[in-house]
Amino acid sequence: MLQTVLLVLLTASPSGSDALRGSLQQRIIQVKGASVAVVYQDLGDLKDSVLIEADRSFHAASTMKVPVMVEFFRQVDAGTLSLDQPIPLVNQFRSIVDGSPYALDPKEDEDAALYEQLGKSVPARELIQRMITRSSNLATNSVIALVDAKRATQTLRTLGAQQMTVLRGVEDGKAYQQGLNNTATAKDLATLLAAIERGKAASDRSTEAMRSILLAQELNEEIPAGLPPSTRVAHKTGQISGVLHDAAIIYPSGRAPYVLVVLTSGIPDEKVARSLIVDISRAVYAHATRSAAPATPKPSAPTPKP
């Protein structure tokens, strides 16, 4: 029995976004047992949007690194932090449960090379860059210790993201065992990305810096893989066991950008989840650029890892 329950809110014409919604629904239900949330928002036409399970809460995985980045830059704007300040790099952090120490496993980190700098001071700008572009867990925990997870959550609320929550750093095992996890919704991630694109998340200089960092993303097997190769994409992925996400601002040539967020859980095979996200991205791009999209996009072949 399919476990996916699709709650769709639509504010567009039946011939436009409604057709896209139907196409995406048909693709999603092909993956049995999956929980999937999608938000598409044309930033040039606010009536052109599709929301599927937009308020459903998921484990945030590494998408929570986006609000951490935003909070860092807001503190830079306030003058309390600096991009050039040296941060002593250590691999010891405190659990939010009882303050007990824990360390990260380099084998579980996308950016194992950063561990070679343990014991040294690293410029904050490098940690922010690696946190997003390589999804470095060591950089992330170092930045969270600097900015405070609670402040990152408060910034989310200030920007209109009402449910997404940053509680802790990565690999806090005691917190995980107690269900104390960072959470995200597709709607809140879309709200956050739109705020960055529109220059509302921080100062003009800081939002431009954040866009540049997101555009430099090195993990591009999900939303970007469904787009023409030359398309600029500012995005952040997230992945843990059975969970795969991507949240993006897409810049098609010759038209306004759009936001696309796809969150998935309950899909044990990451190749299946990745294929689903790629197909959703392809269908949304066809709609956004007014190309002919198939009524039901067929599953694509999994994108091979390099």
C-alpha cells in the first residue's frame, strides 16, 4: 500500500501549474513507500507555484547548513563576526543533551581533507565555503559553535520560515537517540532561498556572497542533473540513510529564476531517490521555460557516481 499522502495547494491556472502538479504526482506515486515534498515557485510570477506536502517535516540532513550560513552572515553584518577571523579547528563538540563530548568520523564526512588541518586556525570564510560546497560536517559543527544553533532558528523565524529548526551539530549521537534532530520543510527552505535571492536574508553584500557560495556547490547529482548543462544552480543537498534532499535557486537563460525544493524520505535505495529528484527537476524546468513536458515523466536511469 502506498504510504505517500499528497497534500497539494495550488495558485495557478489549470493549464499551467495544475498540469505540472499532476505530472509530479504521477511520478511520485511510482516510488512505493516514499514520502516526498515539493515546492516550486517562479520568482518572476508568484502565481506560478506548486506545493506538494509543503509543510511536512523531514529530517533536515545537510540542508540545515543553509540557515547556519545565513546566521553567520547576519552576524558579520552586525559586526560581531568576520569572514577573515581565524577559527581554531578541533574535532570535539558538546552534545545538546548533557554537554558530553563527541567527535566526528572523517570517514562519514564528504570533506575528509579538512581534518588534515586539525590543530590549526582556519579562516571563517573557508569553513563557510566548505560547509556548503563540500557539505563538510567538521566545518559545520565549527560554525554552529560560533553562531549558536538557537540563533540560526530565530533567524529562520524572522525570515518567515515557521517550522524548520536547527537544534544541533552533526553526529550528536545522544541527541539523535532522543529524537532531537534538525528538521526542515520544503516550504521553509523555499522561503529561505527566496529571501537570499531577493536580498532580504542579510545585507546586499552578504546575500551576494551567499549566492556565490551556493552556486559553487560541488555535489550536483540531484536537481542540477535534470537541467541543461549550462544552467546556473545555487543549491544545497542533504543526505542521511533513507533521506535525500535538494533545495535550489535555478537561473534559466533569459528569464527570472525559480526556486525548487525536493525532500524525500522512506526510499532505502539512494539511486531511486536521486532518479526521482532528477525527474522532478527536469519536469519543472520544462514547465518553467514553457517547454513541452510529458504528462508523466518516466524514471530516468540513476546518475552514476564518479
